[in-house]
Amino acid sequence: MNHLNCLPQEGIYWGQHILQGVVARLGDHGIHRPITFTVAPLEGLYRSCVQPNLKEQAGSFTELPAHVPDVAVQEGLDACLQAGAGSIVALGGGSVLDAAKAVSHLHHEKTGRYLPIAALPTTLSGSEFSHYFGITETDGPQKFKRSYAVRETVPKVVVIDPVLVSDTPRSLLLASAVKGMDHAVEGMRKVTKEHPHAIMAASGLARFLRILQKWPQAVETRAALEQGLVTADDLLQLQLAAWQCYFSPASVIYGLSHRIGHILGGTFGLPHSVTSCITLAPVIRACADFYGDKLGVFAATPSSASRNADVAAHLADQISQVVKSLGLPDRISAFDLDPAKLPEVALLLKKNYPNEVADLGDSASVKLDELLQSLW
């Protein structure tokens, strides 16, 4: 039996020049006495477009490092409690949004009440549409990013406006688009080709590729806008692609590319935004048999006559070519990680994510070791 699980989101608003107007009406969605979670580089955007339009504010909190360490989550919770915040406005990328969800969850554990969230996303991973979040545990002998799924923490309101991503650093913005594509592909892991995720994700991935394949090289987004190399509509199309790729997050379970990214990021400190640039295409090739004919939904002209391996290889080639053309890292060796740590990465994956490792098929443990070596 097919089944679509829906999350309790109230409103998603998109378009150019809408941010300030929607922020002014957040109270209509129960966003009262909000504290804004953001990071220092976004202070200018916060002060120009968000703060002047928020009503009955409870202040802001900016101590939000990447990978959502547990100590930062606790500090964020303390800030909410001390300020008497009734909700959270999350202005930022995946780490800011994950921190907001984590704090809302812990606030419920402490007080019996979730803090409703309004999401103003500045990257393209799509976290604003999901109830998933990770918290990096730092109190053990080894850091570990643990995943949670709490449907009550999904943002009640999402605002999509090109102004939110116009000054996001180029590498962060474009790498997060690849993370968005990862959601589309690995979202096929447990659904059928007729599932709404498949239909929306196919459209979203095609939209991503269409815009990214023409993206200018080595030019920051603001400069590209000013030079007419990209348009505000291009940015909006990327934002809509991220939404389509992550349209049914409660109905999907992600796979090995995501899990390798969690270990490389949470435990070993690689930027979360770039892990899919390294892992997605190789994992598609390695797990082609597991996905079978389902990846055909992403083909421009699906054909039952095409071999599954050929369809997977073509999709992987498209993604890897975009990663290269954008100048994004596609190897672990681009970062300060000792290759001697790869067996440790493999061990953590086998211990914590055996089902995802099993997607590699027969002799999965050996194949995982070989895959990680190939990523170096």
C-alpha cells in the first residue's frame, strides 16, 4: 500500500520582494514573541529585512556553530528560556534550522511546549521543509552527529525570497544545491516511482541541473547579479528546486550518501554543505542495483529498455559534471583529514547505519571500504 505522510506546516510563501511583508504577518501563524536564531555573517540581512518587521521580539541568538553541537543547542535553549521566547525565527542555513528544531524539541521536553518555528532559509538544502535534525554529541571520546525525527519541530512557516540567498557565499550556496539533489535521489530509497516524492523530486532535480549547468564560474552571487550573469529569478528557481526535491520528507528515508556525510561532517569536521558533492555521484553508482529502475524517474526520457546501471551512471555523470563545472570539492582529500582515518569512518558507518551500508549489496562491508577509498 502506498502512503504519503504529511507534516504540520501551515504556510510556504515564495516570490521576489516578499520577505519583509511576510515577516510582518508571522503572528498570523502563531509566531509570537520570537527570538531570532542566526549567525554573525547574516546580521546585515537580519537588521535590514527581518528585525524591523518582527513584532514583540525576544531578541536574537547567534552562537550557532556548524554541525549543531549539543553545547550550542543547550545555550540556545537557555537563551529562549531567559528571554521568555514564544517562538523562533530561524534565519540561516541547515545548521541554524537544525539548531532551531533541536531547541524546540528540548523546550518541549523541559516545559511540555514546542516553540513554533518560522524558517527564512539562506541555503538550498531544504531543511526548512523537514522534521529531521541532527545534534553533534561532544561529551564522549568521539564526536557523533545523532539524527532525530520530530514532526512537531517542522517549521510552521517558510519564506522563499531570492534576497535570502543573494549574499550567501558562492561555495556554500552551490554546494547546498547538491545537498538538495541528494534529497531528491536518496528520497527514492523507500518509495515507488508513482509516489509524490518521485514526481516532485524529478522536477526539482531537473530544475537544479538546468540552472546550475549555466552558472558562472568563480563569481560571487551578488557580483553575478550585478553583472547580469544570473537573475533573481534564477535564484528563485534554485529555491523552488530545493523545495521540490524535499517535498515529502516524512515519507522518505535517506541513504548512504547522507550517512557518510553525517560522519564526515559531525565527527571529522568537513563542511556539511560539501559532503554531498563528494559522496552523491559515487554512491549512486555503487548502489545502482539497490535502486533498480527507480532512478529512471530522473531521466529526461525514461525508457524501460535502459539498463538500471546505465541510468544510474548517467545520473551520476550529470551530477559529477555539475560539481566539477562549479569548482566544488569532489574528494575528501581537499580537506584536512588524514586518510588513515578512513577505516574509522567505515567502522562508524557499519556500527550506526547498517541498513544504509547494506544498500551496497553482497559483500557490503568490503564495498564500503573500497567506496571510501575511492572518495579520497
